[in-house]
Amino acid sequence: PLKRNNIVPNAHFHKDWQRFVRCYFNQPGKKKSRRIARAKKNQAIAPRPPQLLRPAVRCQTFKYNTKVRLGRGFSLEELKQAGISRHQALSMGICVDHRRRNRSVESLQANVQRLNEYKSKYVEIKKSGSENPPVAQLIGTIMPLAKPELRVRPRAITAEEKKKNVFKEMRVAGADARLIGARKRRKELAAAEAAIKKSKKK
């Protein structure tokens, strides 16, 4: 019964929801067809590997920058130091990312070393010619990154570590970072005063 100031009942029970349900019964068949397509593509480009060589980069943001992963492509500076041109790199199966910049010397050297190692293992195969060496096709990631050992095994504390006062070192480092501007200003003022006194003596 419609009594008091309640909502008017208007429930919709005739939406024909079965018409909008999407069923993926073709998922196993699609998986198989993708696998067959990949195998055909690999066979067509053999003995060239299906994947390209990628650099080792650090993840973004403070939360993830301790992790190292494979990046988009090598920077132009890395290719230059390894003695590879950007056009030659693509023909050698090396990814190039012209937007990437090297922010540290360590990452630059690590990726240059990676390129040099790849060059030492690289085998050039010409399109026409029976003199090509027999080479097996490499399936999977080229030069995958080694997983770091995360477990720290227990060991005895050394005498040198016992002598260290980490808390004091942290406080001194913090103070040095905080007072760098004031100390610089003090030095400048002292140098200016010394210069004024020197000019007065003359």
C-alpha cells in the first residue's frame, strides 16, 4: 500500500541482461592460433632471434628505483661509446630509444658493457650466401638480467663495524647538508672582509 512519503516502487526487472553477456568460449582456440602464428613468424625470420636486445634500467619513483629491469632501448650516448651507429644498431637487433638520457656514469658504463658483450657474441648472417655458419635460433629474452641475491646471511660483526657510530655519522652528514649554504656564505663574507682589509693596507 502507498502510505507516507516513501519512494514510488519502480523496479526494472525486464532488462534482458542475457543479450549483453559476452562469453569467451573461443579463448583456448585463440591461444592456440596465437602460438601457431608466433611459431610461423619465428620460422620466417630464423636464425634471427624474435626479440631484440634491451638495456638494463632502474624503475621510476623513490618506491621502485632500487629494482633493475629491462628498458625500452639503448640511449644514443651508450651506442656512441660502444662504437655502434643508431642505424647499424637496428640491423644488429639492438633497440634504440633516442629520448633516454643517462643520468649516472654507472648506468652508462653498465649498458656499454652490455653492448660490448653482445657484440662479442654477435654472428652476422648474410641474406644470400652458403658460407653462413650454422647458428641455432635463440628463443626468449636476449641476455636476461641476473636476479640479485635478496637473502642476507647472518655473520659475525667485525671489529671495524663495532668501532663505527652510525648514528653520529648520520647526524654529521645531515648537519653538513643543512649548513652547506650558511658555511658557503660565511666563507664568502670572510673572503670579502680580507680583500677589504688588504686594499686598506695598500
